[in-house]
Amino acid sequence: MSRSSATEAATETHAAWLAAHRAELLELVRELVSLPSENRPPRGEEGPCQLRVAAYLSSLGLTVDEFAPDEVPGATGHPAWWPGREYAGRPNVAARLRGRGGGRSLIFSGHVDVVPALGEGAHGYWDGEVEDGRLYGRGSLDMKGGVACYLHALRCLVECGAPLAGDIVVETTVDEEFGGANGTLACRLRGYNADGAVLPEPTGLAVCHATRGGIQYRLHARGEKGGMDFGGGAPPSPLHTLARTAVALADAEPARAAPIYQYLLHSGDELPWGTGEGTPASGVLEFWAEILPGTSRETLEAELRAIVEPAAVGGVRIEWEQRTRFLPAVDQDPYTPIVSAMRAALGDARAEPRVAPFASDAFMFSEHSPTPVVVCGPGGDNPHAPDEYVLVDDLHALSTAYVRLALDWCGAL
């Protein structure tokens, strides 16, 4: 049998398995969603979800490696370690499907932590409801749907007995949200590196060779309490400065290549009606600013200070509090082999590789490991918000593409 004929036969075998087990992929996503794994820095609740992933990998006959990020030698002293996080009961999980040797190796990596479930929508956060081709729930899109796709793909490869030449590593990490990524760093330092890696962050099946970066700041405006002179003689308050700052950031955003998201504006004090104490002496504004590849942290911070500092009035001073690590933008050759292989696995002649419209932990691969990374995950909407959902059809399409990628990349035939 020729190589092309053998490749076609293997693809048909795996496609038949994926079609027969499609409902089980959906159930796996629902099960992962049903396990709340909220990240509330400095702690998180990923433990039960990680135990389920470990059990899944163990059921495939793989040896499972569970380890806390801060227990990996060299992790806490690494320049990229973000301090102040706690990891009791929050293990990373990894396993390796060994090939026979001689092929390229591949990593599938994804985080299981989710942002807290705040606000109310039409669908429950942990129910995994399926309606009109959408699976709803916290983390369904960001990113338990994508994680389930590569776990399901791995099961397909194991049960179909694919004779892979290169190794496949699958890992699920903790503490990616809120500028975390210590979990991803710890996997690199533990020795899980390869010839290519895939992150299933939600891209709508677009293949991304690069990502945005960003940083989050909280601005504290401090001054004196203003008087209650209703004749207009009271001095500007710290909230006046923050209001001007919010407007300045909003006015600057349209000219930027990446957005600025403002989250929080408050004084933290009760209104002083009738007390004679005047307006509050402090206030807070929080925002997240993104960058495209090619922009350094120094350039971003100089830009932000040039926007913010002129907004201070009346002797009010602005203090900057860094709320997340700086996440560098990832900038790789759009035709690096793993990117091209992912496009081929999707049958993707539709579009050129693009920059993912978000920051992620992909930089831990590009800056702190020898492993080139491609970002490609399912589509959906409302990440980090009520009624988050992932598209059901994308889950099947993505798991199919991951199987094809593994067969091709790891030299199965």
C-alpha cells in the first residue's frame, strides 16, 4: 500500500470513530463545565476538574503526572514567575502518549481555570445546556470545549491504535486567567517541550500564529476631600480626575491598534450628604490595555502614562497598581511548520494565519521554551460573561482536525 493510500485509510478509520463517538465528546464538555473551577486570585478551585482529567487520561492507559506549579524546581525563581499565587489543591496534569521514535513530537495544552461566575443569564453556569447548536456554561468556550477536543482526539488515537512515530503530550494547566500562566511555565520547566504545540483558545477555528498582549492596571486617585459649596467653589475631587482619565482612555482607543477595556470606577465611600465632609478623597479606576505584536512593555506604559497623567487636576495624584503580569504579544512566522500543519489539518485554504484577538499564555511557549505554538480553538461567544457558549459543530470539527494533525505531525505512517 502506498503512503498516500495508507494515509487515506487511517484518516477514514479515525473519521469513522469520531463520527460514532460524537455524542461522547459533547458529554465530556458538559462534564468539565459541570465542575466549577473558578480562579479567584490568589487561590483557585481547579482541583476537582483536574482530578477528572487525570482519571480520563488514566483510563486510556497513560501514566499521569500531577504536580503543583510551585513545586517544580526553578519555577518560583524564574524571571517569568508571577508571585503571590497559592497552589494548594491546584495541580497541573500531564500525560505522554509515546511514539515508536523518529517522528516529530506534539503538545496539546489548555487551562481549566475559569473566571468567576458573576451576573445572571438565561442559562445556568454549570449545567452545560445544549440549545440551537450551542453548549452553554462557564468555561464552555474559554476553554473547556477546546480541552475536551484534544482529550477526545487522544482517546481516538489510542483506541484506533494509531502507530505514531513521535510522542504526544497532553496537559491541562491551572491559573491562566487574571494574567496567571504560572501553570504553563511550570510545564515547560518540568520538561514538557516538543517540536510543536497547540493551544485551543477560542478562535472560531481560525489558525493564529500570533496573539495580542496586554496588562491590567488599577489607578488610585488621591487628594483632599472637597467642600460642599453648591455655588461651584469646591475644588476638583479625585473622582473628577478619574472621570477625566476614563474619558481620555476612551478617546485614545479608536486610534489604537488594540482595545482598552475599562472595568471599574468608584470612590468606595458613601455620599456625604448633610455631613459637611465634602466629596471623597480617593477613587479607583481599573482598565486592561492590549497591544499587537511588536509593541514592548516600555512602549505601552509610556503611551498609557501620556494618556493618564494629564487628566489629574486640582493637586490630585494618581498612583498606579499593576493588577496582572505583562503578557507579551506572541509574534511568530505565519508559515512556521506547526502553523501550516494546523491549517492543513483543518483543510483550511480559507484564510491566511492571523493574530488572535486576545492575550493568552502562548508566550510561555514562544519566549520560555523551544516549542513553537499555534493557537486554534472553537467558536462561540460571551467568554467571561453570562450565557457563555461554544458551538457544537465546532467541537466535532476541531477534534477531527486535532486527530489529523497528530497523524500528520507525528509521522503515523
